[in-house]
Amino acid sequence: MKKVYEGKTKDVYSLENGNVMLKFKDDCTGKDGVFDPGENSVGLKIEGIGKANLRTSVYYFDLLKKAGIKTHYVGANVDEAEMEVLPATVFGHGLEVICRLVATGSFIRRYGEYIEDGTVLEGGYVECTFKNDEKGDPLVTGEGLAALGVMTEEMFASMKEQTLKITKIVADDLKTIGLDLWDIKFEFGYNNGEVILIDEIASGNMRVYKGDKIVEPVELTKLILNR
């Protein structure tokens, strides 16, 4: 394997067969020793969290495969914290796709004069932001992505459709253990003419509640894996 990128929580290697290997690490984003998935720098190490995040991703990628949804996932070696994936080109310099089932967080900060925190968004609401810390991860519309040459409107429509389907699968699964998904963040890439889900599906990318209390990512991982 040849290392091609060193990330905050995963390293990326190229494989001889043309695929890519993601190596999950125990490094976590956070500040002052406290885990926070919203932070942009590594703040602490949590023993075993890399393998736990990988196991969570494998669990959900397998669910999506059974549902007929193609992703970049090929296979994994949990003992080595490695996941083999298809190569994919990211959109622009990095694009995050958020599906919101309940109005909260930055959605309320933007639109709080129109809607109350905790309001259910029927059918789900999909939004995209460019990965750009300096500019505060600016929002961008489907038309904007097309105008900027980042993706076609057809690609955006495919991405949105997949996002809603995947979100429902994750939300329905969490319901079976008494949890409510409020929002979830994804990344998509472009592979052989297709828009497919890439990266991971881990607890740190979800906002989940049990009743009226938010479930912290480390606890959520345990609940998903130890049912």
C-alpha cells in the first residue's frame, strides 16, 4: 500500500488493484481533551474508537447493500481497522450533504424566525455545504453547484434521492433500539459515471436523541454495535 493522504481520523492508501484503503485511527476531533465531532482539529485519542467507527460503517454499508444502494464500500478488516473502497472523485474541494429530519442547530440559527427548534421536517430536508473552515462551510444550492461546474443538476438530483433513502434506512434502524435520528451528514463522490456515497457512516456524523436527551457519539456507537 502507498499512503496518499493523511487525515485527522483516517489515513488513505492506494492499492495495486486500483482501489483505495482507508485506515481508521483512534485520533478524534475535539478541544481541550473533550470529543466534539464538529471540531476541525484532533483533540484527543480514544482507545478503540477507530475500529468501533469502522464496525459501525460496515454495519450500515451492509444495510445499504441489502437495500440495493451502491456505495464505495468493498470490504473491511476490522482487526486491522482497514476498509477497502472504490476510488471516487470528490465534488469541488469537498462537499458535505446534510439531511435534516428535525429543525435544530445551524438550521435554527439561520431560520429560527420561521420555525421552532425541534420541529419535524416532514420527508426530510437536504442541504449542501462546501468544506471551507475559513468561510464557515457556506451553503450552496443544486443550481449553484451546476453554475459553478461542481456537478450537473442530474448528479445533484441523484445525490439528493440517495441521501433521503439512506437517511430513512439509518433512521428506521435507530428506531428499533429506541433512538430518534434528527440529522445526519454524508459525503458523496463520482465513480465511473455514478454518484455514490463515500467516506463513513459513523456516530460522529449523526445527531441522535433518546427521548429529550441527545446521545453522545461514543455512547451511540456502543448502542448501535451492542444491541
